[in-house]
Amino acid sequence: MTSHFKTAVKKNTTLLELDLRGNYIDDESCEAIADMIRNNNSLETLFLANNFIRDYGTSLILEALRENK
């Protein structure tokens, strides 16, 4: 993920849905997604199917969801 994308999504206050299906996202990219989840309070739906996310990446995202209330 590019730093411009990460910055834009983290600061966006109107984004409700983000579709990242089939984007070759791996566990390393999940660190950026988790950071985005922690800092974005408007996102309601995130699609991540058909990527290369394993247990570690899933745990990063789940922890970020727990922290973002």
C-alpha cells in the first residue's frame, strides 16, 4: 500500500465502505490496514476477500477492531 493511500484513508471522515478484494494483500500490508482501522472512525465495511492474509494478518486486523470503538 502506498503511503498516500494510507494517509488519505486514515484522515478520511466520510469513507463508509472500502473494497480491497483481490489486491494481493499479505500480512505485511495488514499492519497498514490495522493502523488505518485504529485511526478511522467512519469506516463501517471493509472487504478483504481473495487476498493472501494469514493468521498473523488476521490477528492484527482483529486487534485494531477491538481498539477502535
